[in-house]
Amino acid sequence: MKILYNEPSPLETRVLSRRFGLENSERLDTYLATGGFEAFRKALEIGPDQIISEVKTSALRGRGGAGFPTGMKWSFVPRNHPKPRYIIVNADESEPGTCKDRLLMEYDPYQLLEGMLIAGIAVDSRKGYIYVRGEYRYLITHLERVVEEAYSRGYLGKNVAGTGFEFDVYLHSGAGAYECGEETALLDSLEGKRGIPRMKPPFPAVSGAWQSPTLLNNVETFSAVPHIILNGGQWFAGLGTPKNGGTRLVCISGHVNKPGVYELPLGYPMLKAIYEVAGGIPGGRKLKAVIPGGSSCPVLRAAECDLAMDYDSLAKAGSMLGSGGMVVMDETTDMVRAALRIMAFYQHESCGWCIPCREGTAWLRKMLARLDAGIGTPADIDLVGELSKNMLGRTFCALGDAAAMPTISIVEKFRDEFEAKLQSYAAAGLVQVG
Amino acid sequence: MAELVTLTIDGAQVQAEKGALLIDVCKARGIEIPAFCYYEGLALQAACRMCLVEVEKMPKLQPGCTLPVAEGMVVKTDTPVIHEARKSMLEFLLANHPLDCPVCDKGGECELQDMTFRYGLGESRFLENKHHVDEQQWSPVVFFDRPRCILCYRCVRICDEGVGVDALGVVQRGVVSAIAPSHGDHLECDECGMCIDICPVGALTSGMYRYKTRPWEMNHVGTICTHCSNGCKTTLGVRGGQVIRANNRDHSGINGEFLCVKGRFGWDFVNSTERAQSPMLRTNGRLEPVSWSRALMTVARKLNEVKQRGGRVGFIASNHTSNEENYYLQKLARQGLRSNNIDHHRTGDVVTLIDALAGRTDALATVADLYAAKASLVIASDLAQQQPLLHFQLRANWRHHRSRTYVVTPGPVRERKFAVKSLHAEPGRELDAVESLRDDLSKEPELVILFGDAIQGDAVRRLVAFGDSLGIPVKYVCLLDYSNSRGAIDMGLAPGLLPGYRPVAEAGLEPGMTIAEMLADASLDVLWVVGANPLRNARLAAENAFVVVNEMFLAETAQRADVIFPAASAYEKEGTVTNVCGEVQSLKKALKVMGAKTDLEIFGLVAAEMGIDLGPFQPGAVFEEIRREVRGYNVSLPVIATGGAAQSVPLNGRVPALTRAELIQSARDTLFTSGTLGRYSKNLTSVLEHPGKLYASGIETP
């Protein structure tokens, strides 16, 4: 029997994660015994238009981080195109602080397959790919077994579940690049090329994999689809707040007593998530800051955390819901060190395609390392903010923004920590300031 | 007519073709949008982010290099935000770029330098250590200084898209990502140096040019490459009487940005230490240096003596000498010595083609046609090896216009990568293969046929008949080997033809001897060889013949000479040459090599010494005579004078072509060989691929 990564919380609304913890939850029999493939059959009955309409009604938004309305994305895929259509699952879960897709693939892979099948019906596609991040090597083996079982039991292939619907699923492993979570870089990588982002337009919906119409979504997005079809878009939308349908698998990490992945409805109060769902901060220490949705989001100060966790509320607070990777930082956290760690990650992951991201992240990493060591002047702190702003919005893809946004927010909100570091080193006679 | 849209750029209403790129539209209006990665004709990258502009209703700055213009678009290219963006982008670029401009080859013609001057910050705010990697040598001609590289990917694209070699790629990622040869540490490629030429900074440098000079210390002389028949324009960089580099600096001429390894690096024969720099006279069996006057007098006396006693004189002319020299030489032979024993190494059957086309003026393709034609057919030639510019043109035509190429060759060639149909044809069976393409070809709207020396004599007539029977407009290119192979036959360097393809009978002469006949004629009294090396693989039957040689190098034929005139190369003279497509272009004198004279001067001085008047021997005066006298050569002077190419159109009234198939044979030079010139170019003989191989395109290997 498998052990869950974390004990579930009674405060959760378990929809996508409802099979987590069941014995053999990843097996087809378990899936079938708990309502599996009912949504698929229903989807075949109601047909593409109705499927897309339900997904639209559900107010489901992309769970990868950008939060684009899923129903709208599906409606962009031309169904009567001369080229084949592809369904692609983005399982390149790489945003620091995010660890939900692996659970969905490990504990309920059939839910994902069913979501792909329904998407296949919606855009008249016969082929799907699951692009799994290179570091999730063990999941590839696991998914291979699942796909094999699905084929041998007739739930993939020429005649899915005896319905005459044809659908094939292929697995593809990444090679360990954050950039390949960007949908177009993922497509290049999938096609066997160097993983660098493509120019948009054309968008993948029109010209994606092998220049064919492509429906590309996150694991969690696809996993939500069977529930939407089975219970109706209205029901799913009702779980969350207006325009923010459903639940999210929130990955709470950092300074909390019970870190883990919790399924919470959209619009859930952030402080309640930290203090009740995740058991609060160890040692009763005070909250200092929160990264709300993966390391690319602007950091929130403790005082800014009294808000509802949905796309729009977080946008209003100047941050993002992102990928659901919530990192809690208590009063002991060194924010300069945090900024450095974040920049080190993006510098390492920058694909190098465009100048501002390639050079900007490298420069900023060097500067932050220097400031972290207490070497520098107040003007250097300004320069960190300025260089980040020079990257922001000017890079080829969003990776540059992802590196810039948290840095800008940390410099703005925690400038005193940078200054203190410079002062203390100067006071110790280690360096001269000014 | 393409649909037009109206947009606003910097407050002005502009009409432009719908879908045109903003950067191009701005350029046409005189508004510069700076860019490194954008390069006209190559794939779009949007990587350097220099071209960001403000577009109304778009929240972020937009790259002008990938933005198609649309109706009602409002664009600003000159705002504080954009200035600031350009500044910051250059600041990022310079972070790891070494500021070694004072020793960098590119200094003075560096795009990064220019942009920094125009748009950049005055001072650097980067205090950290720069990322450094040692310089690498990828081939004898290509060096890579990685820290200078700004990763604009132009080199990768020109190699892959432009040349079709794909020798460069990108390795690693992020700040350490780097351009690298696909063979890891070295290049196995065409060694064309296009990557060096296209590099906006000093990252890719030329093994021949590096650390030699600053660009402003050279004279830049635009002339025509003296190697193959394609006639690329090349700008020689000359300093202190030495050629230091060649590139087509202003991208003018029929080749635009293109040059192959020979054009770019094969100029060093000019300054070879083995150049003949003094006339030589055989004295007591040995060649001894003598004065010009002594050598000229000796030859003139000999010729006059032989002429008076009715002896036999033969001339073997060159594929490299100018039209003026060729014209003057045949005048010297025919008018001066009443001899029709004049020939040159013929490398393609132009004569039969001109005859078969029977006076049609629109059936000879230009180099530009190869880029514009909807379809083309290549027969029996490895274009990428033998006709590099023509290959580049066909490839560019396919890349930009999806033109359709058909290939009939005895082995794999690079065009097969993009050809719609490629057929294998054993030598002699080419036309059968061509016949099997009839259905496909007759469906094309138009066609250019390029054929090598395997198609000659009657086969040329059958090919033209085939072209006629397709019922579509067809143009032809008869492929030739060398820089003025076409001009040699146009100027009548053949025993049966006067200049302009007139039969010799018009001049009241009998056809003379061919090269083979001259070499085999035991009673030959004088043989004058001009810029050719017939004795490399043949014997001169007339053991007592007096041999005069105009040469740059003491190659096999010169070793047999009684008198050697040290000749100037094409880079040391004025005049015109005619390329494979019949396009006349102007040579510009780039330098003077001590001791050598141009062949025109040599002919003129010998004639004067002999006491015969053949007219002035200045290139301009002779060209005027050619324009008057030679059919098809009444070309536009302004076009030629401004560095352009004017196609000569030889009209033909069905003259007997007197083609002897066995006399027409290509020398089968590859990209890395070029007859005698190639042997004396260390640059060419140093490349790893030397001497290259025909019909061995690597495309079959995985």
C-alpha cells in the first residue's frame, strides 16, 4: 500500500484528489469501480459542442500557471482542419514549490487519460502525448504501465471502452528543462528539437505540434474535465468563486507544520490555508512573506495575505495564483538569500534564446550573490530592481518575467533587509559602504 | 497586387503591403529599427529584442522584426520607453561581451559597436566577472571567440538555410549557451566563411584576416572573383600591396551576400612567393631572368621570322583572361599572324546551345533568373561543388518562393534535399532521364535548364528540342568552369569561330588547329600559351617549337617555355569578364604586383615590337571596340561601370558550330580546387576538405 505524501485535511474539497489514498488507486479496476469512464461515455453522447460549452460554463482556468480560460482555449482548435489534431498534456511540472501533477499522475492516472479522451472527442483528435518532465523519470515507468494496462483492457486504442472511439496515447520524457514547461518550447522538445519557445502567433491551438492544431493543457486541467462533464459545468463553477471555477490542488511548502498538497476550492482564504489546513507556522513564529503560486509570482508580505486565493484576487494584490505552489516564509527567513535562490534557479533554467533573459538572469544572480555576501552599495540594490524591470515584459517568453517579478517585489518590499546586510558587513569592517 | 494596409508610424500615415514585417516597412521609410538577429531572407528569431517598438493597444513592447503590419496599427519607434529599452538591451549584451574592441578584427565595422555608439549607455554598470571561454579554431579558415558572441543565430541560419550545410548549432543553455560546430570541435563544411561574413560582432573570425589589419586601413576594391564561372562580386581588402581579405562588403552584384570558399579565401595566390616577377628567357637550356625589353624583342623577332617564312604558330588561350585580352589576342593571331590556330580549354558546349537557340534572345537565363524561376532542372552537374552561386540561388529560390527543382545527376548532389524529383543517370543516359520527367516539366509554368559538359553536341540540340516541345517558356544555362570561360568563346578563342560566334570564313580564313592538334603537330614552330597549363597532362609533339608562356606561376607548361612573360592576375587589371550566364561585369584593379604586366599589355607590346598596328591596348578602348564589333556585346556601359552585370545576348544565324565533343571537357574542379590558381592558394589547399569530391554530397549519411 502506498503512503500519501501528506495526511489529507478535513477542510479540503476533494474532487480531483478523491481517489488519493484508495488502495491501488492507480489501477483501472479501482477507477472503474469509482465512476471511471462514465464521463467519457457521457461526452460521446453530448458531443464536441456541448463538451466545450460545459467546460466554458465551468469557468475552469488553466492550472499550469497562466490561468487562461480552458473552454475558450478548446474552442480555438479548428475541428475540420485537414491536418490531425493533437492532445498534449503538459506534465513538465517544474515551477519551484509545485508538486501536484505528480500526485495526479501517480495516484489517479486514469482520471488524466479520461480527461484527454474527452478533449479528444471535443476537438476530434485521435492522438495524445503526455510530456513528462525529465526529473519525473519514475513516473514514466509508472505511466508506461498504466498506458499498457489501458491498451490491454481496451481503454485506449482503436475501440476505447467498446465505443468505437479511437485514441492513442504516447509518453514523452523531457530532459530536465524548466523552459520546456512553456507550451511552445514543450512542442519543440516533443518534436525532438532544442527546447526553445516559439513565436506566437501562431498559437498551438492553430499550429502546434508538427504544425497541426494542438490542444495543450496542464495535468490538473485535464484531470478536472471528467468531473465537469459528469457533474456539469455549473456544478464545477459553483465550487469556486465567479470566473474562478472549481478546486485547486494547492501545494503548501516552507515554514508550515503540515506541508503538503491540499485540494481547496478557488477563493479559499489564504491565511486559513496556512494556519488551519497546513497547521500553521512551527514554533508559533510570525509569518513574513508568502509566494502564492510558484516562485515566479511576486512575493506577498504577511500583511497582504489576508485574501481569497483565486486568480482575480491575487491579481488585485499584485501577484498571481500561478501553478498552486505556495511557499510560506516565516520571520526567520533571509529575504536576500531567498531572492538569490530564486534568481539562481531562473539563471540555471534560462534557455539562453533571448538576450535580456540570458544575460539579465546571469547578471542578477551574480549581483544578488554579492549583496547576499554584504558586498555592495545602496546603488546596487537599486540596480537589481532596475535590471529586473529591464527584463520584465521584454523577453521572448515569460521566463524572464518569472525571474523579474519575484525579484522586483522582494527588492521593493524587503529593501531594508538588503540594506541591513550591507550595513552589518560594513560595521564589521568587512567592506566599505558608499 | 498585394493588399495594402494603412498604418501610422511615428505619427505619419504609411501604406504598406499587408503582412509585411514592420521592421522592413520602417526601413523602406528611412526609419531604422535596430536589430541583431533579424536578417533579411533568413528565419525570424525575435531573440535579440533590440527591435522592440510601441504598438497601440498592445500592453508590452513588440519586436518589430516579427510583427506583420495591419490596418490601423499605430506604431511608435522613437519614444523614451523605446530608447530606454534599447539602452538596457545593449547593457545586457555588453555584460559578458569583452570590450576588446582595440584588438578585435571587427572593430570599426562591428554592428554592436555601432549600435552601442548610437543607442547605448556611456558607461558600464556591470562590476561582476565576465564569463570567459578560450578562443577555438574550428577550421583553417574559421575561428570562434565565444565570449564575443551575442547569440543572434545568424551563422546557424545562413549555414543551414542559406548554404544547406547545417554545420553549426547551439549547445548548452542559458548564459553558457554557445554556437558550436556539429562535429563537436571542428567544421566539416563548405568552408565558405558565410558565417564569418554574417557575424555582426567579432565572434567568428577568418583565419586569413585575423589580427592583420583594421578595416579602415585597407583599400576596398570591388571586383569579380577570378575562380569559377559564376562571376561573384568580391571586395578585396588591400593594404600595402597585399590582399588581406575578400568579402562582398556591400552585398552588391549578382551574388548579394554570397561568396564561396574560393571567392572569400582563394585570393592568396596573388601574393604567393612563387609568383613569376620577371620575364625569363631560356639561355643554354636554363630559364634565366631577363629584362622586359629583351623578352619582348625575342618573341617579336621569332614571330616575325616565322611569319615571314610561312611557319606555323599556335595560341592556347586562357579561361581567366579578360574579354579585352581575349579579343586582342585573337586579333594578334588572326590579323597579326594570319593564323587561326587559336583555342582554349573549352568546358561546356555554349556554341551548340547558341546555335540551337537560333537567334532567340530570351532563352539564356541570368543568375537572377535562378532565384525567380518557378522551376528548374539541373542536369549532370554537382552545383554545390562546381557552381556554388547557382546552387545558392536555386536554394534561396526554393526557400523563399517554394520553386520546384528537378535533378538528373550521376550521383548524390545537395539539391536533392529540396528537389521535387531527383533522378540518377549514368553518363550518356541523362537525356533519357530528362525525357521521363516530361509530364512533370510540362506542367510547370516556366523552366530553367542548367546542364554540364556531359550534354554536348547533338545532345544539346536534343535538349533544346525537348525544351521547345514542353510548350512552356524555357531558359538555359550551359555550365562552364572558369571566370571567363564564357568570354573566351564569346571572343572567338576557337579555331573555327570569330568573336560573336561568326564563322572564320567571314574573315576569309580556313579553320585552324584545336589544342589537341597544336600539341600533336610536330611541325609547329611557335606555341604561345596564355594563362593555361596544357602540358600538365599532355606532351608537345613539336620538340623544337619555340614556346612562349604568359603565366603567374612556373607550372608544367612554363617549365617548357623559351620565354616566360610574368602575367598579372585578374585582381591586378581593369577589363571585363563574362560569367556562365553571359553577364558582363567589370574587373577593377586592386593592386600591382611588382614585375608583372597584364596580358593585354604583353600582347600590345609584342605587336608594337613586331611593327603591326592592332589599335590601342588600353582596356577601355578595346572594350569600346568589342561593344562595336562583337555581336551581343553592345551592353549598357552605366550598368557595368556601376558594378552591375549586363547580359550579353549573342545572336546567332545558324553557323556551323564545329563542335568536337572530345575537346569539351570540364576540369571537374570542386569547391576547393581551381585549376592552377588553386594549387598556388595556400588558403584553399589548407582546408580540411581539400580537394573535395563531386557527387559525394553527405545527404545520404544519417
